[in-house]
Amino acid sequence: MVPIVTTPRLMAVGGGALAELPDTLRRIGLSQPLVVTDPYIASCGILDRATALFDSAQIRWSVFSDTVADPTTAVVETGTRRLADGDFDSVVAIGGGSSIDTAKAMSVLVANGGQMRDYKVPGDIPKAGPPVVAIPTTAGTGAEVTRFTVITDTATDEKMLIAGLPCCPLAAIVDYELTLSMPLRLTADTGLDSLTHAIEAYVSRRANPFTDGLDKSAMGLIARHIRTACAEPDNRPAREAMMLGATTAGMAFSNASVCLVHGMSRPIGAFFHVPHGLSNAMLLPEITAFSVPAALERYADCARAMGVAEEDEGSQAAVARLLDELRALNTDLKVPTPRAWGIDAMRYEELLPVMASQALGSGSPANNPRTPTSDEIIELYRRVYG
Ligand SMILES: [Fe+2]
């Protein structure tokens, strides 16, 4: 089957790109945005810079700044009422993946009604809502370019994956300067999320020649710069590389999907409130070891793209280096095991069947080169617990 590729229509990419915000809206015929962001962005000066740009371009704007980490159906519903009650033609999301995902979900809900769970995978989203313009302030989830949003159902604690063209932002402003000074933990977690996107999209059963190039580029950028970005928060070349890596990995996984790591990561996030990138990182080395036998050459390519294996090195040796590097990254960037993070052993064990069922239900494990059974997922959860 020919891959169908979805990307935003317009992207401004580079240091200082935020200044393009009014023109970006104008170019796609939008003039009355509701800005969706979180309390931190609303207070740190970034929101003020965006609204000052609107003011100087005489664009009327309003702000919904109540987004939360791991966005919930409750917050999305509040935001959707706000969007429906005003005279808005667009949603401008400024923030990390949570704010961008909230904006996407609000756009879906305002256009289609009902409840968020009506649209979870494999559900369909009938209508596109007001266009989303996404401005990431982390590098990152790639949410600025993906056709996905992930929303936690307040009633069931399930992290629901919602997918479709109406979730893809119409435009993105990718300005690495917004990530300067970001603290180590956030840099590491979001960077490891991006690396996971690139690796998973590359080994995915739905990988294609378009996404392969993006993945290799992203893996090279992220693997070579993540430690520097963490150690030197104001290192501009490192920040630029991380942002480019995050966005290109986002374009790749939006079109090739993520796999078992993300499938298993969402339930850990939903039940134990582990940040998304961190729960991915907890899983990545072991899930990679589990999956390697089914896609040795592809994983060896990952090692080469990341610069941890020589181009002419055999695949078996290259994959051993990949596993070593993924474990070293977790050590260097202080990624804890679920046990060290404080997850209660009894509660974890008790929830394993439902976590495995939610992981399989998301569809992501079906893209994995080695497709796991429910029992194998439970065993993998036990193996990473620590
Ligand atoms: Fe992710």
C-alpha cells in the first residue's frame, strides 16, 4: 500500500521563528485566535511575547491558559466550551505536547460534539475543526506536526490515543530559542521521547522511504546533542539540533507510527503519572532488546545513524552497541526504574493485566517488528520494574 503522508501546510523553522506568528496566521487566512497554553508559559514571558506580536499586527486574541500535564477530558471539555463561546477562527497552541494536544482535542470536540472517547483509536473523526497553529516550547513530543493527540479519560484513567487528519496542525512555528534554559529533567525526558519516536518509527511495520530519511536524520541529531543540551541549557547549536530532531521525528512517527514502547508507556503514565518521555525511556532498552531479533538490520541502522556503530560494522555488533548506548543514556540522564521512581510494587503488579490490555488496545504494539502477546507484555513490564 502506498504510504499517505500528512504534515502541516506551513512551517516556520529556526531561531527567532516566533516573530513569524502574525504572518503565519495571515498566510493561511486566520485572524481570530484562541491561544491555548499552560500557567507556566503564561507567566514566564513567552505568552506575552506572542500576544505582543498579535497586538502589533492588530490581531484580536484571547487566552485559555489552564492546560495541564497529561491533558484530561475534563480540561479539554472546559477549553472546548471556551472555544465554542467565542468568535474564534483558530487555536494557537503554545507549550509542550500537553498544550498542543489539548488544543487539538478542543478543535476536534468543538467541530464534532460528543465526548473525547468517541474518537479514540480506531474511531473516526468526521469533521475538521478550527485550524491549530502549534508552537512547541520543548523538543519534544513532535505534537506540532503529528496527526495524533493523547488525552487521559478522567473517568477511567485511560490515556486515549486519538488519530486522524483533523488532529494535524495546519501550521507550526518551530523556534529552538524557546527551549533555551529548559531544565535538565525536562530536556532529558522530552529528548528521550523524540529519540524513541525516531527509533520506533524506523523499525515500525509501517515505516516507509519518506519516514526512513527523517528518522535517520533525527536519530543523528538527538543522539549527538542530547547530553550537551542537558548539561549546557543555553548551548544554542545543541538546542537547535534537539528541536530539529524532535520535529523531524514527529513528522516520521506521525506517518509511520510508534510501536511497543509507546503502547506500554501510556498506561504507566496514566496510572502512575510518570512523565511521558520518562516512561518511554524506562522501557526503551528492554523493549529494544526484546524486538531486535525480528528486525536486526533495522536496529543496526539505528546504531549507525546515532553514530554509535561504524558504517561497516556487522549488524550483530552494531545492535549490541545500540543497546549499550540506550542503557548508558538512561544512566547519564538519570532515568530511574519504575521502582526507583516510587511506583508501589503491589499496585504495579495488580494493574499489569489492565495495563497490558490498554497497551494492546492502543494499536501501537501491532506496529512493532516483534508483536507481543498480552503475557509477554506483562513479563516485559515486570522486567523493567527494577
Ligand atoms: Fe512520544
